[in-house]
Amino acid sequence: MIALVLPITIVLPVSLTDKRSCRCRRTASRSSHYANLFTSQAWLSSIGQSLFIGIVSAAIAVTAGTLCAIGCGGSTRGRPDWCGR
């Protein structure tokens, strides 16, 4: 769990600095990156497209997995080897 949260604890403070890299001394906090993210049509379009692709691919994966489970759970006659015995 720490491996998932640790990068966020590093990236978030760096993204709020006014410098291009992480420095020990920060002069000011700058959230203009986030303002640009939520007001730029190009960014919003990219985020929307990514969400759409993620939702569609998840739906396809769930459907395919369910059909495979139903197929493997049926009769043992004619069952492929990869379904198990």
C-alpha cells in the first residue's frame, strides 16, 4: 500500500511549487497548473477520452470474463483444457 501512496506524496507538493523542479526552499505556492488543467479544452477532452476508453474496456473485460466463467461452469462434456477439470 505504501508503494501506491508514496509517489503521490512526492508529486503533489512538487506540482504546487513555483519552480520547475523540487527545491528545499519554496518561495510561493502555485496552483496555476491545476487551473490550466480544469479550464483547458484540450486537457478536458483528453481526460474525457481516457475515461471513456477505460469504462468501455472495463465493460468488455467484465462481459468477457463473465461469459468465460459461465462457459467453464457448465457441463464437463466438451470442456476445453484451459477451463480446468
